[in-house]
Amino acid sequence: MTWTIHIANSSGQFDDLVSPIRAAIDRAQARAETVTEAVDLDVVVQAWPGRVIPHLGHVGFAPTADMIQLTFDPANSNCVRNLGEPLERTIVHELHHVLRWRGPGYGRTLGEALVSEGLAGHFAQQLYGGPPEKWESSLDDKALAQAAIDAAVAWDDAAYDHAAWFFGTDPAWQGYALGYALVERHLIAHPSETPATLIHAEAASFRSDLEICS
């Protein structure tokens, strides 16, 4: 199977970054395919100043079952130094979303989004180890418990505010942190399962794990 890389760089603003970006994509694909099926995939690489995670200098997005978008800010002082494992972790996180799109989908409800993000975060952890990302560890115990209580009420809500849950500032990144904790508790309770084997798992099977978070 082939990952086709599309470089959107007509201005040449990140010529010097293309080679290490391609290398990171190849490494991430090889590592991921040790535990998942190989798939055909388009990877769109683009420069978009100011539209990245500041401390990384890049951001990923998986809008469909066939595409990953990788956005870079060449002017960000953190961009170049994060083209190794940090970028690979972003790529495999988004790959998990791509593969999940081919099953139950990313999800329409809050509960489904929490599970999709938690599984993708733990997939990167499965492949690379190390500490969780900043957004996955952004809540202290008290804030995590409150987020779990709030999520229990809104679990099946398809009209939830995704931006507020995942990108808001009060508190920041609570959806990512709660999703990560939720999946962590599920994996502890089911040691034979992994984020790779749970790619197509229904979000409902994680519902009871939310109670442990609160």
C-alpha cells in the first residue's frame, strides 16, 4: 500500500524542511504498519503560518478516511526541532483517526469524540512510549473529575461544542485530557487490548470507564 505525499510549497517557503518531513512520514508509516493494516493514503503537507500548535510548530488533521493534512509554520522557532519523533507521533495520531473513519467514524457525539481522541493519543503511546502530550495531561485530578461529570451528562449530545471541549481555555484541552484518561482506564481493565486492536471499537464500550474518571 502507498502513502502519496503532496507537498503544497509553490512559494518555496519551506524548501529546507521537505526532506526531513518526508523522512518522518516514512518512519511513521513503517512503525504504524507493524501493528495495523497497510492502507493507501494521501498526505498533504502545507505551510500555514500561525495555524499550528505553538510549542510544536506543526499540527495534524485527518478530515476523511483517505487523507492526513500536516501543516507547518516555518517561521515558528519550534518547527525544525520537532521534525523527528514529535512529528511522527502527530502522524500516527492522525493515522488512527483515518483508520477509525473506515469503521465507526470519528463520531458525532461528545462521547464518540472523546473515545476517538483518547484512542489516537494512546496509539502514539503504544508505538513510541514516553510521557503523554501536553494536551493529554492538561487537567489535575479535580478538573478531570469535573470534566468526567460534565461529559456523563453530555455523552450522547451531537450538538456539543467541540471547540470548547477540545480547544477551549476554561480549562484548556479538557476533551483531550479526559479522552486520554478514559481510554487509559479501559486499557488497564482490558490488558489484552491495545489502541491498535480497538481502532473500530464502538464508543459505547467505553461509557462505563467514564465513571472511574469521576
